[in-house]
Amino acid sequence: MSESIKDRLVVALDVETAGEARELFAGLRDHAGMFKIGSQLFTAAGPEIVRELVGAGARIFLDLKFHDIPNTVAAAGVEAARLGVFMFNVHALGGSHMMRRTHETVAETSEREGLRRPRIIAVTVLTSADSATLEEVSLPADTAALVRRLALLTKECGLDGVVASPIEIGLVRSCVPDPNFLIVTPGVRLQGTAADDQKRFMTPAEAFGAGADYLVVGRAILNAPDPQRACLRIIDEMARAHSARSGSGI
């Protein structure tokens, strides 16, 4: 990828109001390359906050994890493209028909309407889940096996990549060796900060060194006394990990 290191940092705007999101974007736009809008902010402020930040020059990762019947998810994907987002996600557990239909419909609409096609990625297993969580919903308790299976399915359906925990980065890289297949990684915590509800996490250096393309960081930045300084610390860790990875030929 030709992007700078800071472009690989995605700040999660997991806040209650559009005003808070605007303030964070204004303060961090020079320190991060992308901003994530998830269920909390989208429910509070609606698509207008997406349009506003895209209009202000933000690259937006719309993190709504679409999971519904194929027609519904494809239609939602088209609207995401019309909002101008850089990337959005679906749940891989929605299956191949849903993922293929979404990819094809978004690509066709983007070409027809002169839109830049957003990158479409699929969630494998949430970072808050573990084997006990999977057993509760009658899924295979082997998290790694499930991530591998869903990553391969995502690739077969033509999507651009997956959301995967730091623990599974190497596994995804080994089963999908295509260097253009994106791995977007939440579950990133600075050393010494609380894990909260994340069960499969790493530090920024560990995750980026393992081969993630983008790191999604929320609370470690939002809850920091100085969010700008926290961004710079994360970018510094990522840069050192990138140098080490490049030097080792990875």
C-alpha cells in the first residue's frame, strides 16, 4: 500500500453526539487517516454526520456490520456508496449470497452513477467473542477455524478484506495470501490500558507488526487526557513495527 503510516490509523468516533464527533475530527484530522462511524453515532446523528465529515475531507469507515437478507444489505451498501464512505462492512455470517449480491450491486451502481466504489469488508468474529460465546449460539467453539472459514468465504465472494482480531491476523494472511486482501483490526490497546470488553487484543505495535493494514482505535484515544498525543504514540508504535517488518522481509 502507498499510504503513509498515519493513513492506516482509524479513529473510532464512538461518541454520543455529532458535536463531539466534529470536535474529535477537527482535533485529530492531521493525526489519523480515517474515522469510523459506528452504530452509536449513526443512530444518534444519522447519515447527515457521515455526509458532513465526508464533505469536510474525512475518509469514513462506516461500521454498521450489515447482516440481513441479500437484497436489503445490497441496498444498504448502495446507500453507503452514495454517502461517499471509503469503506463499510457486512457480517460474513450473512453468507455468500448476501456478500456476492452486495459486492455486485455496489460495483454496478458505483460505475453507473460515477461514484467511487467503497471498499467492502466482512466481519469474521467479534473481538468481544470467545469460544464460550460461540458455543452459546451453536457456532464452532474453535475461533481460529471459524475465522479461517469466513475469511476464505469473504475472498471467494470478491470482497476487499475482513475485520479480524489481532490474534487472527497471521491466520488470515496464511489462508488468503493475496497482499491486496485487507485486514482491518480492532481490539487494539496501548500498553497499560484496560482491555474493557475486548477478549482478543494486542498493542498497536504487535498488531501492525503482525500484518494488519488498518488499526481501529477508539477508547485508547477517546479516553486519553490528550487524544492527539495518544494518536502520535500509536503512529510511532506502528512506524517502528513497520520498519521492523520491512527489515525482516515480511
